[in-house]
Amino acid sequence: MLALFLVAAFIIAMIGLGVWGMGRTRTPTDFFLGGRQIGPWASAFAYGTSYFSAVVFIGFAGQFGWNYGLDALWIAAGNTVFGVLAAWVILAKPTRRMTRNLDALTMPEFFAKRYQAPVLRVVAAGIIFLFLLPYSASVFKGLSHLVEINFQDLLSYETALFIMCVSTGLYLTLGGYFAVAIADLIQGLIMLAGAVVMVVVLVGQGGGLTAVVQDMRVNVFADGSLSPEPSWWILWSVVFMSSFGPWGLPQMVHKFYAIKSERHITTATIVTTVFATVTVFAAYFTGALTRVFFADGLPASALIGEQSGTVGVQYDVLVPELLTAQLPEVLMAVVLLLVLSASMSTLSSLVLVSSSAISIDLRAGRAGPEATPAQSLRIMRWMAAVFIAISFVIANNDFAFIVTLMSLSWGAVAGAFLAPYVYGLFWRSATGSAAFSGMLTGLGIAVVGGGYLLVSGRPELTPIAASVAMVVPFFVIPVVSMWSTPPSSDLLRDAFAEDSFIE
């Protein structure tokens, strides 16, 4: 009952933020970027909460914590150092400055203006909508299942899914990024508190820090079974993919566009790094604790394929089973809010970026009179609502093709965008043809390679395909740039100007 009260209060508070943000949202720039007036703390938490969703706390933590024990913390270290700290240090200032210089709201618009190649805007927008839509639906689906499990006597899956979609839709469509950023700040504080409480209680239940660390390292469990044989290729590919992938994800770099001033970037960098250190290490440490608490054997709910004689592990079940068994009701309610906060912040970022691909980028080339700011704002709100509605339909049904797209989404988007984005920020000689070639190369490797691995029954290897897709375009773009025409010198001078919009 306490958990239900907390969740209801949380959702009402988020909707209230949407109503508050509505008064500050009058233009498309307000809706999508908060008028580029978001402070350092809100920007920092917006980045961190968008990065670490329930997929990390439930899925990745369970899988890699069980398979690798304490070595799973290498993923946390990579995410913190490269995915957060290095991303803010290297990308934040040039991103904010160049997007202001070019007056670009979105990543597709940045590609089109920086490379003087309008086709990149259409292609990038299509990639965003195609691959982030199923990703959004999968987060809705996972979050709704979690709510249903905790309130199984009160809510069906469909009802929980509907509540999640409506509540996310209301605070996002009403308040835009103003509401999202403040909500992310609140959600981030909840995640910090929940992560610390979760680890402290579980370590106490396991007999203290020394005892649990020792138990995580054992190779033989109490029932005589061996610990899983780790594959270091897979581990390091996950470290690389999950740490450098966010550099090319539009829902992540969007936070650099919106921060109020370059002077605030240092503060935001420190705050985000501290947030990541606490939350992501707590997530993977909790995943590794499954080795301690399930040393006598995994719960039946986590075993699949027993009737066929080939027993597999349903990793998404491990952490929820651990938390449900070990945490008292009050603390379980706090952890539920943690996962809810992580998921809703990620969802709002995905919806905002994906709906903008249609409302801003794909509409940009249509014939007809220029829309007024009020009309553009109305279209953006409607498209956000439509995107959430489509996500609801997908999450409420089992579409095999959509599930495949979801599995490929991170690698496909990061593979397509990472190299063109980084070269666009730092290398004047990068050309539109080269960016287009790099974009298609990364996308092709991620889709073909990852799709083959999924079809052949090796989904655990898809991070390797995603990592290759992110790396290869860095070699393609320089080669193609040597044989193609660069953007005009006037455009490059304006794009790389260092004395514009410095605040």
C-alpha cells in the first residue's frame, strides 16, 4: 500500500510539473530545448537519468553481474569515465557553441547545416524515428511489467501500461523540456537515494562488505555448480558500446544543446560524474550480489528451457527476485521509485527526440507557408502524443519485427551518428558526402551484423557488432572526404566561430 501511495504521488507531481512548465513553453525552442536556459544541475541530472534507465538496473546488471561478478564493475567504470566525464569534457562546449552558431535545434538539423547537405536531415530523422520508437516501446513495456508485478492485485499489465503512457505524455506534452529537466532533477535525487539505500541494505543482509566481496569471487557455488564462464570479448564490447554509444545518441547530446551557459558546463560535468559514479556502480554491484544470494541455486522463475533439457537463464528476473526477497516493503517502495524515475526520464528524452524527428526535421522540407511559432509548438505537442500512442500499441502487442529493431536500436543509431557528429564538431574538412557514407556504413553494419547474430541465436554477441558499427565510420569519413567537396568557407567560419554566443 505504501508503494502504491508513493507511485501515485510521484505521478501526480510529474503531471504538476508539466502544468508548471506549460507557462514557460511558448516556442518550439522552449519546447525542445527549454529556451536553452536549463541550469547546470538540471542539465546534469537530465543527462544522467536519461543514460541509466531500468535496462541498466534490471537487465544489464542482472546479466553481467551474474556472469562476471565484480568484473561487471568495469562497465560501470567505463560508463562513468567515458560515457559521462569524457563526454561532457570533450563534447559539451563545442556542441552548444556550434548548434547556437548554426541555429540548429536537433541532431538531424545539425547534420544538414554543418555539412550543407539537406538529405542528411531526412535520413537522420528517419533513423531516429525508426529505431528509437521500438526502444521507447520496450522501456514502457518493461516499466509496466514492473508496476504490474508490484501491484498485481490492483493493476493489470494493460492498465499499468496505460497509466505510464498517459502520465509521461501529460508532463512532456504540456511542459516540454522545461518540465522534463526539472522532473529529471527530482528523479535523479530519488535515484541517488534509492541506489545508496539498496546497496547498504543488501550488503548488510549478505553479512558485510568483506563477506559479499569474497562470495562474489567464488568459482563454485554451494550446490556444486560452477560460476558462468566469462567471455572477455563480450564484456569489453559492452564497455565500449555503452560508454561511447551515448556520444552519438540524439537524446543524450540534446542536453548539451540546452544548457544555459558555457560557464555552467564545469559544474554540470562534476554533478553528472558524481551521479553516475553512485548510481551505475550501485546497479552493477547489486547485479553481482546475485552470486551471493543465489549461491544455492537460481530461483525457478529465472530458469527457462528446463523441459527441453537445455537450461537457460532469464537475466531480467534476477535483480527483481533479489530485491523482492531481501528488501522490506518500505525499502522496496523506494527502489520501485528508483526504477520508475530511471525509466520515465529515459522515456521523456526518447519521446522528445523521436517526435521532433517528424515535427521539426521531416516537416522542414515540405512546401507551403512557414508555420508560426504557435502552430509549430502545437504540431510538436501533437507529434509527442502520437509517438506515445504508437509506443503504447507496440508495447501492448508482440511484434517480432519490432522486437528485432529494439535489439538493434542502440548500435544502429550510435553507429550511424557517432562519427559524423564528432567529425562535424572537430574537423573542418569533413564533407557531406563523407558524413552520408559514414552514416550508411555504421547503420548497415549494425543492422546486418546485429540482425545476423540475432537470427542465428547469438544475441549476446550483438554488442560486438554495435562496437564495430561505431568504429568503422571513423575510417570511412576521412577517405571519402579526400575525394569530395567540403562545405563553403563561409559556413565553416560561422560554424567554428569561437566568439559567438559565449556567455
